[in-house]
Amino acid sequence: MTRRNSVLLHGRVFTTTCRRLIGGLCFTAYPVRLCDRFWPGGYVSGLGPALAENIVAYRNEHGPFKSRAGLKEVPRLGPKAFEQAAGFLRIRDGAHPLDASAVHPEGYPIVDRMARDASCSVSDLMRDAAQRQKIQLAKYGTAVVGLPTLNDILSELAKPGRDPRQQFEVFAFQAGVEKIEDLKPGMKLPGIVTNVTAFGAFVDIGVHQDGLVHVSQISDRFVKDPAEVLKVQQKVMVTVTEVDLPRKRIALSMKAAPTLGPVAAGKTPPGPGRPPARVPQVKPQATDWFTEALNRSKKV
């Protein structure tokens, strides 16, 4: 898909991560609401903090924007910035029904043609599923507008301004557990995986110090690679097995019935058919010539 083709929908080229896509959707709370409580310039293509402030200042002086085209009147918001940002900025009750959708202004003529061919208005096309089903997308394809983009436009007509995020799951840390001193071995706590390594995973349990789930404590079955079981931002339930306050270290386990204490931190106790671990013999350290001479002098 070409760059020009992709710009027709804000989720096609200018947003490479979900975070950027969501950042654009934040403006639906008010006609182009920017910088009132945050500046999302890092999440919207074409907008930096200065341009975001200019949009807010212009809106405060002239009132709510009536259309996306009105954004072109904002000082220092040139054609390139408009091309990149327009698909992110939603205008509710705007001059064009698509101003509140994710369809980029460059895609408006295509939708207008669809509505004319269906002998209805754009608003009717957005409300009536039967009218949309009659649309033959192949008629509207060009060298720069392919079928994938047309399908995206049609999907947006069905649910204009939809939130692409999955249903939000409420998560809360254990009440009353706010610092490492609140932890006790045996506590079962909800947590979120913050990092996955070859030797285990770090889990945030709400005490400003991530705990470690050693690879041997991830599951009751054998786990060779923690990444096969866990991923960052995954919600998990863990058991506190050890708390080392002086070194601020927290050992956690995801086993059904974990062993509490240092043995849970990756040191598997001997089981049936498993010989006890060898205890290395400590060899006496050789003394240097000065200490040896001093010791001899004491014996004389």
C-alpha cells in the first residue's frame, strides 16, 4: 500500500503502534481537545507540542472547530502537518459527517461518490447497513486507492469513531500492599509482568519494586523458556516466597503450592531419585610469605 493510499485512514500509515492510534482517539471528548490535561503530540503524526498549543489557542480564541478544514487556519499548521494529523483529529457535529470519523479528508470524495451512486446522503450511508451492502467497492479503486483501503473506509462508515482498543479490563493491586515492608511470605497478590528474561520474569505487584519469578517457579510443569508462558503486560497471580528487605529483593512464584523461603528462588530441593546437591569443599587458602613468616616467628 502506498503512502498516499494509506493516509486515507488514520490507522494505516501514520500510526505504527496501538499507543499512537489511541492517542488520536483522545480528541473525541471535545472538538479537537488538545493540551487541556495532556499534550499528545508524541502520539499524533504531524503534531508537536508547539502545534498542539497553537490548536488549543486558536480554538480558545475562535471557538470550537466547525470542520477539519478549519484546522488549516491554525498558525504554523501547514499542508504536510494537516495531511498527517487530520485523520486523528475528530470534529463532532462538524460540517461533514465524516469529520467525526477516522476517514481522512482525502477520502471524502470517495464516500461522496458512493453516496451519489446509492442516491442517498453520506449520513444515510452511515446509518443504513442495507445501503452499504449495495456498494461495489471495485468501482472506486484507483492506482492509489486499493481494495484494502476501501474496505477500511466501509468499516468506518459502519462504526464511525469506533475505539480500536479491546474491552478494557479493570486491574487493581492488592489493597493495603503499597511498600515492600507490607509483604509477607505466603501472600497471594495480583501483578503485571514488566519484563521477561531467560531466567524468569519480573512482576509489578504495586510496591514500587518488581519481584522476580524464577523460571523454575513459573509453572508446576517444566518451563524451558519463560517467553513461551509469559509476556509483558500480562496479568498474573503470584505468591510471595521470600522478601529480602536489606537488598530490596522479592522472590515470587506462580506455582499452585510453592515452597516458601530461599529454596524457591531457583534452588530445587532434592526429590525422589534425585541425589542431594554436592557441597563444595573449601580448600584452605595459601598464606602469603609475610603471614607465614609472621606465624613462624610466633612459634619460636
